[in-house]
Amino acid sequence: MDPMRIATVWFGGCSGCHMSFLDLDEFLIELTRQVQIVYSPIMDIKEYPHDVDLALIEGAICNEEHLEMVRKVRARTKILVALGDCAATGNVPAMRNQLGLGNAENVLQRAYVELSDGDGEIPKLPGVVPQLLDRVMPLHEVVQIDHYLPGCPPSAERIRFFLTQILERAASDLKAQDLKFG
Ligand code: SF4
């Protein structure tokens, strides 16, 4: 059986969900025998690959770059998992929605000008810093999500249980195919 191709993706989040994934400790070693990690912020791979079986996605959709990337991830991945509350509900990054009132300019004004010592200005860096969206969105508002792993962050135990179930299901699906065609 080919190893399952797994990706992890980091959008608007604090990286705590990725830390929880890394807390899997020895299960990670077990995992590397059964899966291939094909994309992750902890690896130096620039382009999201094709034919990914499962992506664990941390964080909410906060800017234009996230928006473009999550659509690409959806198009190239069989199973999308919202990893943690920011991905599932918007959670912490979505708190700015109340301040912005549907306009990212209000948030920038507050952060760079109103809270400055008096000489602050909104940086203009087109093409360098991605454009903020007017409203932070949970993943499901942009693409179809197949599974949710709630928590802030979801515990390592919860992630381990979920991945074990997914791997067992993949193995039994393959066995059923073998019986059908064998
Ligand atoms: Fe961080 Fe919690 Fe958001 Fe995960 S769900 S990225 S731990 S704030």
C-alpha cells in the first residue's frame, strides 16, 4: 500500500495547533512509517503538491494569500481537516471583525495610527505584505471541510485518535478493494 500523502498548512493562527501535532512524540515516528509528509511549515517545500490525501489546516482565512492558498489546497487534496478552533470558527483572529466592522482599513487605522505615539501611519507595501481581508473567515466559509478537530489547541491525543481512525479506514478500504478485485 502506498503511504498516505499528508500535508499540514498554517494560515491565521498562533502555531499552537502545529505544536500540538508535534506533541504526538513517539506516535510521530510510528506515523512516518505509514504516511509521507509532503508539505508543512516545518519543511522547506514552497509549492503545495498535487494528489494530497489529507491536509490538516491550522488557522483562519485572514488575507488574500490565505484565500488563494486554501482554494489551491482544496483542489489538490482529498480530505480537508479544520485543525483547531481558529480554522473551525475563526476564534482569536476573528476578534478583529468586531473592530473592523467589515472594513480592514479600520483595523489598520487602529493598529498603526490610533495606537501609535502620534506619528504612526499605515505601511503601504503592495506585493510584499498580503492584503488583509475585510473580514476573517473560518475555513468552511471558503471551501468544503470534511472533518473538524476542535480545541485551542486540539490535544495531541485527539489528533492521534483521529489520524489512527483515518489510517485504519484507509487500510480497510484497500482490503475491501482487494477482496472485490482479487
Ligand atoms: Fe492557536 Fe488556539 Fe488558534 Fe490553534 S486554535 S492556532 S492554538 S489560537
